[in-house]
Amino acid sequence: MRLHRSGWALSVGVGQTQILFRHVLTDCLPALIAQATMALAGAILSMAALGLLGLGVIPQEPEWGAMLGDRYRYLTCAGWAVVFPGAAIMLAVLKFDLLGDGLRDALDPRLRV
């Protein structure tokens, strides 16, 4: 049976805290970073959806979902009014998704060739 590198470090006498930070967290860090950026994109979408329904922040605060909700009634006569807040939401979510995917690819040692 082959010892994992953390098992080897434990047998040599390295402390458990150092093993945790040096071996375990370095393997988990790329996945945690990718998950955090994907969760941020989901939070942006959730806040925009709540603002669109009128359940978001205070009505006087500027927010993309609230902007979409306010301009929805003018969709037939001024359709361009919903394009800018919708495009801002789309670009922000796309940016965080691509950032998380790029960071995961850059930091994950198993994906390196």
C-alpha cells in the first residue's frame, strides 16, 4: 500500500496543522475558488430576480433587477430601455462564471499537462 504524501508527513513527525495547510487545503483551494465565484454569479442573479419582483432592496436604491421591473411596462413602446440593465446582469454573471472557470483551470494541478 502506498502512503499518501500527508501520511508520509505524519510518519516523519510533521504537525497536523502544517499537514492541513500544506497538503489538504492546497488540494481543495482551486475547487473552493471556483465554487465561490460561481456562487457570486448566482447571488447576482438571485438579487436581480428579487429586484424584478419588487422584493429586493429599498425602492429608491438603484439595482439592476428593479430597473428591469420599472421599465417592463414600457417594453412595447421603448424596448431598448430593458436592454441595458439586462445586458449588465448578463455580462456580470458571465464575467464571474468565466473568472471562476479560468481560476480553476489555472490553479488545478490535475489539469496541467
